[in-house]
Amino acid sequence: MEAKSSKVHIAMFPWFAFGHMIPYLHLSNQLAQRGHTITFFLPKKTQSKLQHLNSHLHLITFHPLAVPPVDGLPPGTETASDIPRSLTHLLAIALDRTSDQVEAALSTLNPDILFYDFAHWAPDLASQMGIKSIYYSVVCAAALRNVSVSVAPPGYPSSTVVLRPHELRLKESINKPYGEGVTFQQRHTTAMARCDAISFRTCQEIEGPICDYIGSQYGKPVFLTGPVLPKPSTLKPLQDRWAEWLGAFGSGSVIFCAFGSENIMVQDQFQELLLGLELTGLPFLAALKPPLEAAIVEDASPEGFKERVGGRGLVHGGWVAQPAILSHPAVGCFVSHGGYGSMWESLTTHPQIVLLPEYVDHIFTARLLADELKAAVEVEKGENGLFSKERLCTAIKTVMDEESEIGSQVKKNHAKWKETLVSPGFMSTYIDNFVEQLHGLLDQN
């Protein structure tokens, strides 16, 4: 490739959810650090919420999109965190209706490559304009393979990262409409079948065989970016109120529980979660959205809960700096919903991991961490998909108890993966190799 074309112009078009936009922006920062130009499509009002994460203002340009109204979608909705999960299929319609805006921008900007995930129409649009397209996944690779039974199909490289028989009911959602005239499954199979390459936010050491399997199923080259985590120095610091509260407890003694920006529980399970944390007898900080039946978390707490836990337990309904909390020496356990971003943040910090997944993609993440890597413990649930306070407490005690044999093995494996992932040059080497693969893709013209 000639020197004049060694710098690449990339357009990023992630799903309208912070759990997708933020990883896309982290990758954008890494590419911009190496001199490449990024145009980043995102909803208009979201720009101000992500601006602080843009580390290269001269190379990464936000291109705001007007999110069209859709019948049934609350006015002003722009991201998945604005609505219950039951309405995200309407947000998908809104995403698809931005195609004219995206097409006009691509026609003017003429980037070399378009990265996307939920926009199944994007690769055909890019192809018509002579633009290469990459399906960039920021969820657990196994979730895309859509393995539906407890026995892995021939060729699938894992016997553990699968759904269990009683969880198959959860798969019904992927065959429901997710947009106009397309199901969730069709959206993603089309998006992967039409692209020039499939890319995953992961590393060969952890999900390589599954990624290779998916690539072979679609006949596509597979590019891995590595975990793509920002340097700790670039993250928001811990707020004083949390630093002061955590500072009152001993090393590794606090449970931190957080379920992301989109997960909203039903009140019975919300209360069971809090009662399970209380049952441990340990200090805890829970950052949770209020359940469906309540406006604020205080209204949803079990009767007498606040009086019983006193100052050793806090439930917060707002945003917290999760990476900063996970890095605090007082935190010894992280109870997570199994979000993919949280997986990487937890693997690269010291607290032991307890997983309580509800949705299909999070279940696959939990199986990867707990059953394949054996670096976490998943809370046992009944066949009705519900958990009890006792089972949550047991899972937490398993990783917190110094005498636990399972906990000891989990800690050992977690420490091994942390050492690998944070080792000098590990992540940067992945990005450098990824850039070489992008050049190779463009050289195919």
C-alpha cells in the first residue's frame, strides 16, 4: 500500500445502546491513536454523554443522527437505556429509518471501511459505494452462534458455553420481529452474511475457537481487536462519596453489585437480590435501576431493609464509575448481570466475580466465565428462571470464603487471566495486528 493511503478513514455505526456505543468509541480511540480518521454515527442527544470519552477530538468526529419517531416509542427516545427492554424492537425500527441520513453522510465522506452491528442493511449500502464493511461484535461470541441446546452441535468448540434445556424459552425472543419485516435473528445473520469481515471485541486466548467457528460458518475472515479497554488514567475518578464510604471498610470486604444501564428487574427479584446481599452479613454497594413497578429504588426496598442493614449497605439508583469502584481495594466481590463490558472490566481487576444473568447474551457470557474459564461463579436458578436470596448468598460466600475449595480455584483462574490481559503490550499488540488486517482487507480491491 502506498504511503499516502496508509491512514484509513473509518465510519462507526453502532447500535443505539451505551453498551455498544462505548466499546465502539474505545476502539475508535485506539485507531485514532495510530493516526486513523473516524466518523462516528450516534443519536444527537447522546453526543454530550460520550464526548468525555473521545480522546482524539481532531481525528474522531461525531456525526449526530436525528432518531425518527416510531409509533409506540416514547417521544425523545434515542437509546436502549431510555426504554424498557420490551420496546427495543421499536428502537430498531428507528435505527433502520436513519438509513437515508447514513447514506447521505457516507456518500459525502467516502470512508474506506464501515463498522456496524445491528444495521443489517449497512453492508449492502457500503458495497454499493465501494466501501468495505465489517460486522463488529461487542457481545459474547457464543451468543452470535445462537447455540440452542445443552449438547453442542458438531464442530462447535465448547461443550459448556451453551444454553441449558430449561433456558430454551428465552430463545423465543430472537424469532420475534425486531424492526419492520425482520426478526432479531434474521437481523444479525444477514448482517454477518453480507459483510466483508467479522470482527470481535475479544482475544484468541479466551474466545478464539468460537470466533473461528463462526467465521467458518459464514465463510468470512475473522479479525480480533482484543478487549479494547481504556487506560485507567483516562477513566472518570471515583466520586468522593463512594471513596469515603468504601474507605471505612477493610481490604476485599465489600460486595459491589451493578447490572448495567439497561437491565430492569421485576420487583420480586429486585427485593430477593437485596435480601441476598443482606444475608451475606457483609458490607455492600448496589448500583441498580429501580424495578419496573417503582419510580425510585427506595420505593422498592424490602420492608425494614434499610433499618436492618444500616450503614453497611447502600442501594443507589444512579450512575456510578464502575471501573473505579472495581479498582478500589475495599471491594472483594462483584455481582454482575453478565454484560460483556462488565466481563472485561471484572477480569482485569481484583474482585471475585459472581454472575446473575437474565438475558440470552448475558447467559452465554456467564457460561464462558464460570464454566469454560472457571474464573467466576454463576448463581443457581430454578427451572422457572428465578433465583433465591439463599442461592445468591451461597454464590457470594463461595468466592469470598477463604476456606472454599471452589472459591480458591476461581481466584486462581481469575488471577491467571488478569495477569494475561493486563500484561504489557497485550492489548496494543492486538490493535496493531488488527490495523494490519484492515490494510489487508483494503488491499483486496
